[in-house]
Amino acid sequence: ALVAIEPSTGALRAMVGGRDYRTSQYNRALALRQPGSSFKPFLYLAALENGWTTATLQMSEPTVFTYASQQYRPRNFGDQYPNRPITMREAVRSSDNIYAVKTLLQLGPETLVETAKRLGIESPLKAVPSLALGSMEVTPLDMAKAYAAIAAGGKQAGVTAIIQAADAGGRILAQAKPV
């Protein structure tokens, strides 16, 4: 699936939901799927908005988190850990899962949900530790809207699929108005 949105206007420039419409009409751009680490920028934006900096340190090592009387053991890719404090900048570069979950738990999971919703994520999100790692299903369209809002300096322009409708004589019947 691919969704391309013009950040400044919200114009939907491209949506590819499959390989061959004749074979399957299922639009994967509107299907729920786990975004994984592509969800982390929303977490780090929430952290920055709450006083963190790219130099904020967190220990990156194998960690067991206890949340709501349950244990959660996220792992880094390949079980690779610096086993030392790392900065947010390093966490972004290496996609460090331990740093992300620690950040989420310190901010409060609700903070990430609110940030994601504000950016345009409409899919239901649960405020749980694994949300930091993109465990909740969202649509590629939602992800594109949220990334477009970040690219537009934090302004959500909405999504416009049809800019203008005209009759055979060229008379404009409807025209989208950007939000």
C-alpha cells in the first residue's frame, strides 16, 4: 500500500491499495495493520513537546516492565543493547525499543494517544506500553495523514481526495475547501 498526501493542503496525491484491481478490489491503504517502529516519531514528538530534548538520556539494556500487574519484555532487534545510557538522538537512529517504552511510561501512554489523534490517527488506540512500538493497528492512510501533519509543521490539513467536480460543460459543481 502507498498513500501520498500533500502536507500543506491535504490533497491526496496517490493511493495504491494493491497490485491489480482486477485480481483483488481490496484496498490495503484503508486496511488496519501494525505500523511498528514507524509509530515512534509520534512518541518522540510527544516527548519533545513535554520538555525532553534529543540529548535526554535513558538506559538501554534488557528490561522487564511491569504495567497493570503484567510483565512486558520488549527486545531490540537482534537483542542488541548498548547497555549504557543513550540519547533520544541515538534511540531514533538505532530504533531502540527499550528507550521508546521507557519514554512512553514516563510520559504516560495517554500522552502518546493524544498526540497521535491530534496528528490525524483515527484508528482506535489503547494506552499500553507496546503502543510505543507500533503494536496497535492503524491504516496506511492514517499514518500518511499524521506524517503530513508533522511535515506541515504540526498543522493537520485533513485529506481531500476530490479537489473539484465539474459537469460536461466545465461548470464547477463542487470544489473542496482546504481546512
